[in-house]
Amino acid sequence: MALLRRKPVPTGDPAYIVEARGLQKIYDTGKVRVEALKGIDLAVRRGEMVAIMGPSGCGKTTFLNCVSGLDAFDGGEVIIEGTSITRMSDNVKTAYRARRMGFIFQSYNLLPVLTAVENIELPLLVSGTRPKEARRSALRVLELVGLSDKAASRPAELSGGQRQRVTIARALVNDPAIVFADEPTGALDSESAGHLMDLLQQLNREHEQTIVMVTHDPGVGARADRIVRFRDGAIVGEELADAASNGHTPAAAGLVPAYA
């Protein structure tokens, strides 16, 4: 893997879809004060797949939640598609996430009483999309993830890999500009995890979906364009992952190698 020099975070460069500048998050109980994020600077290019890696408790998921607007932060700024989420009201932020972001979680978060297609279309219905249009979109992404024949199946009738594909379809149903994934393969066996990463790489290449994912798995990280390593709330290193080093994906172009 090629080591990278840390470069200054760009200011308003349209090539970057996510920019975190001096991002700080502090948990303070009154007795204990924990600095979960210590002034993180990180930029993600449009169409790039970035893996955030590091030991448990190092701030990976906290970072993901802050840059996606799911959690508030205590200092710094987050720019998404050229707009600072710091200046958005809660309602505007929620509407923006519904339109432009997708989320994949380890725990699936599927409603057991709904079928696969109903779980996928639910975010569209909640945001006001007409039922017929929501159903068409849900069936389209089910086909995209290879589960057209499971549209009427409930989560209990699906394997772990199939359930995670449904969560991916749900994340993609609004055609998001960026997908945030927190340990997307954590609940899967190695074969299912490999198939899932094949799908994410395909979506990244063919549909130019920007993907920022948290993972503990070195094999998953190696499938990204770039690995960003966290420790104790700070970035301690970056490297081009194997897929990018072998020229499989172009999104990491422009990064500066640490060594010629």
C-alpha cells in the first residue's frame, strides 16, 4: 500500500464532496471529559471510496455520525457538496440527508413486519414521494442489488447477506450523492462480506457513488480507494488501498504519495 502525505483540506474545491475542517467532538459528563475527535481535517473526492480504520473507541463512528449530520459536534466545520451543515437548521439537515445521503449499518435496521420492497420504499414514502413512484424506485434498486425475486420476502426469510443487500438498496433508493456505511460487513461471514464488497465496488464504479465506510476488516479496507487510519480521536496516517494502487478505480487520482 502506498503511503500518503497529509495535504491541507481544500477550501470549496468542487472536486470534493465532503470536507471536515478542524472537527471536534467532546463528551463531558461533568466528571469525565473525553475528546472523541481532536480537530479532524479530511476531504473526500466525488466518486471516491474511503475506508476509515482504527481500533475500537478511536472515533471512527463518531466521525461518521458528525460528518453525516446525525450527531452534533463541538468545533470545526463540515462542508457537504459545498454547503456547511453547521449553518443548516435541524429540519433542513434532515431533509438534505433524505435527499442526498444514504446510510448502511451493521444491524440492518429493517422492520420485521415489512417486506423487502416495503422496507426499501419506506424512506421515500416518509419524505412525501407518491406510493406508485416509491414502489417503482424500490423495485429498481432491488434489481440493482440482485434481489428482484425477494421483493415480497420479510427480513426473517432472508439470509444475512440478503438482508444487508436490502439495506444497501434502501440506502440507494433516493439516488444519494454519498453513502455512509458503518461496519457494513460486520455481521456477515467472509463469503457474504466478499459478495457485499463486490456490490459496493460495482456501485462505486458504475454509478459514481461516493462511499465513506467505517470498518475493522483489513480485507474490506483494501477494497477501497484510500484508507484513513484513526487513533485516539485523530488521524494518524493515510494510504492508498490495494484496489486504487492496482489501478482498479480512478477516484484516488491526485493524492500525493509520501515516497516516490
